[in-house]
Amino acid sequence: LKAAIVETAPFEGQKPGTSGLRKKVKVFMEKNYTENFVQSIFNTLEEKAKGATFIVGGDGRYFSTQAIKIIIRIAAANEVSKLIIGHLGNISTPAVSALIRSLKTAGGIILTASHNPGGIRNDFGIKFNIESGAPAPDSFTDKIYEHTKQIQQYKIVPNLDCDVSALGLQKFEVDGRSFEVEVIDSTENYVNLMKEIFDFTKLKGLIRGTENRKPFNIMIDSMNAVTGVYVRKIFIDELEASPDTNVCRIIPLDNFGEIHPDPNLTYAKDLVDKLKTNQTYDFGAAFDGDGDRNMILGKEAFFVTPSDSLAVIADNLDCIPYFKKNGVKGFARSMPTSAAVDRVAKALNKEIFEVPTGWKYFCNLMDAGRLSLCGEESFGTGSDHIREKDGIWAVLAWLSIIEHKKKSVEEIMNEHWTKYGRNYFTRYDYEDCDGEKAKAMMDELEKKIDAGELIGKCFGGAGKSYKVKFADNFSYVDPIDQSKATKQGLRILFEDGSRLIFRLSGTGSSGATIRVYIESFEQKNTKSDAQAQLKPLVLIALNISKLKEYTGRDAPTVIT
Ligand code: VG1
Ligand code: CO
């Protein structure tokens, strides 16, 4: 086989966002669009790509097979020596990170738009992870973007055909060099990793029941996405959960069955309804398209916010063998995530870090041995076992805590709040707003903040008054390599510790999504309804930002 050079021209807007490049499928389908981006990844890698091995896989959404074909042909032409590809292209994001680490490859290409809907009318995405298994840092994705703006040609082996439905090694000769593609079942490596981290015997006892304990009835919902294959192996084959009553939607579909594979109360409503109507369920969990997000529910769909989930796991790491063995270093959360975990860090005398939104910002801290556990309010939780958030890991962590404490999800949460107080938290998303108007809203608010207009001001509502203590546009200096990330979200902090945060999403594929994060702390009043409790702050947020004036929206698209 011979490599060829194809002339091309740059496309606008191939700038990776919070987590890779995400666009409509039809955009990726445009002639040379995917080729340009993939070549730009190899142009960024330069000599590092030559002779190297990469993992390729994703959530199996529509266009994955075509994209894999393009990646194989371009990789071969760029002198890559081997690609390790998931069977049918399927590898969850956490499993890619795990494979990069255990097989010590030079990195991986992940084909996913994560929680965004899939199928021909919806989204596709490409993301590059570096050799530590972490999402490429900003310095790397900035270079990819620069290459996409200048690209004039790409290298490709046009006649290279490869069957990703057949497991095993396929060998080729390209311009006299050897090029290999190995199609693997990615579940093996991942299941082994989970077995090293958790006590599967105990977890099986929890699910099956033991002599003096009745079975703990779980419902695991893969939302027709990639975790299905791992759920089958871990929950059914290993932990002996029932394939009929303990799992659902575990066959990955390329359009996720036309649902929005995002594990929250809105998009995982099926699971919520199941737990509400069938009260024999003690626990429910759902994952997103690529398996890095998780939602935890207790009996009757008792909802655990991701921020609280992080805090509870942090407070209970001693019942997980991995942490017993390796010890617990610091904790971290993304800036908009509630400060519940900060209280645990303080009590346990651990370092706590506040980083910008996006998993990549946690990874240097992990590499440096400063961070064991971290999370985001956006249903992401994970540890330093890999360099991505990990949905299945989070569920196994919760089940380990439940097994150890012999308590229900709700009891564990209440106990936690009694000990630490409660950080009430909610996020309002306004999806698909007019881009210009969303930007104008953010600009006006930023001007007010910059002018210092808000400091000392009191805002009231529903018999409460909140005085602004501090406001800024969040910026972050990485403590390990001193790289700086600026303009990561507008923050308004009040004297009582309450916070309002405004951000524009960096994962959408059309229009703008405004995210408003609302948090307040209560030491004693811990059992109120979160929405009712936060209402006054929500009104203040809408008022300060003039959100309705700018967007015309009366209500958010999604509340989490
Ligand atoms: C969102 C979340 C962020 C998360 C990112 C990727 O980003 O807010 O916390 O890291 O998605 O998650 P944004 O820029 O839209 O707010 V995933 O599961 O889509 O990889
Ligand atoms: Co995801």
C-alpha cells in the first residue's frame, strides 16, 4: 500500500472545546472535514506520532465507523506503527484512558460527543488524549486549532481497508513500513482494573444478599450507550446481578435509541420513573453516552447531587481497597461544583483544589501525586486510577460505601449533612440561545464585575438578604506547570458563602448554552427541598444578569 497526499483547505471553527471538537454529524461528513482535523492532531504530535501506538475508540455513535476508517488511513500515512481499536469501535472514555495507561501507548483518539444526542441528525465529536491517559491540555488543543487554520494537505492511504468487527491483529505494509491494527475487546482491561480497585466479593454479597442480609436491589441504566458492554461484564457476569431486573438499555445503539444520553433527572426520566413506581428498588444509576458521567439515586429516586456524591465518596474512601493500599492524597472539584467536598477535605486535613470546568485541569495534580479524588457538578466523578471521570467507577464506589455502612443512600446522605451541613446546589441550563445575545449578557455582567459595582451590594428576596463579598471572572494557574487558564466563568460570592456562577458551555454543537450555577450553605436546615431553598438566589441571579431581557427565556431548558 502507498500513502498519498491530498490537497485541502482549512475549515473554520475546528477549535476543541471543553472536551474535544463537537459538531453536527453532517459537518463531520463534509468532504475533508474529519480528515483535516485528524491530520491536525498528527501535525501537532509531529515526530511523536512516528512509530507510535494509539488507542482508538468511542461511544459507537453514528459516524464512528466512518471516522475510524479515516483515522486508520491517515494514521498509516503519518507513519504510526499501530492502532489498537475497540471492537466495533466501542470503548468508553474511561476505558480508553485506562488502556492508554496500561498498554503505555502514545495516546488515544476518542470518538464521542459524550452526553450530546447521537444519530445522523445529531452530534459527533473527536478528542485526543495524551500518553498519561488525560485529555490533551489547552496548550496541545490550541496547537491543533492553529494547524486546522493553516492546513493545506493531508496524508492518507486510500486503499487501506480494515474490519473493526473482527477481533485480532491485522497487518499491512505501507510504503515498505509495517502498520498494524489490533481490534480488541476493551472490557477485559477495564474489568480487571475495577477488580483491583474494589472488593468484588463484597459487592457480590451486597447485590445477591448474604445469610444475614437481604439482596440490595439495583437498577443500572446504560441509556442505550457504550457502558452497556461493561455493565454486562461487571454487573451481570461478575457481580451476578439479574439481567432482567437489575440492568436496562445495555445494548449500545448508534443513535442511543433517539434519547439524550445524559444522566440527570430530565434526560434519565425513565430511570427516575422506574424507581418511583417500583419501590423495591434500593438504588439506581445511569451513565452518559461515553460512560464518564454518572447519576446516583436511592430508593424512590432519592437524588444525590454530583457535588454531594463527591463529598460522600471523599468521606468514605477507607472502605475501598485501592485507597487503603495507596493512601489518600488531596481532593479537587471544578469551580462551579459545590464546596461540600471542601468541608470533608478540611475535616480530614487533605489538600483541596478548585480548578476550571473540564477534566483536563485535574490531571497534572494527579500526575504529581497531589490528588486522589475529584469531581464536577456535571455528573462527573473519578479518581487517579485513570485520567478521565468514570461513571462505572463512581457506582462501584457508592455500592462499596453502602455495603460497608449497611445503610441506604438516603441515610448516608442525611448522616453526611448532619455531620457537615448541606451545600444546596442547582444548575439552570438555557440551551440553544442566540450566541450574540448570550455573549452580550455575559459581557454586560463582566463589565459590572470589573467596575466593582457589585461589591457590598445587598440583594434580597423571600425574607433573605445576600451581600456581595467578591466577584470576578475565574482564572486559574496550574500549581504543577504554572499554565494559566483565564475567563473560566463569572463568579459572584456572597458574605454567607452563597455563590452564583455564570458560564457559557464549551461542549455544544449549535447556538449557545448559558449555565447558571447556584449554591448556598446551611449548617442545620439540611432537609429542605433544594429548589425551594435556592429560589431567592435564583431570582437574584436572573435579576443581576438580566437573563430574561437578553435571551427572552422564561424558564431554563434543564435544571440539575
Ligand atoms: C460540560 C460540563 C463539564 C464537563 C464537560 C465534559 O462542559 O459542564 O463539567 O467536564 O461537559 O463532559 P460545558 O463546557 O458544556 O459546561 V462530557 O461527559 O461531555 O465529556
Ligand atoms: Co461524557
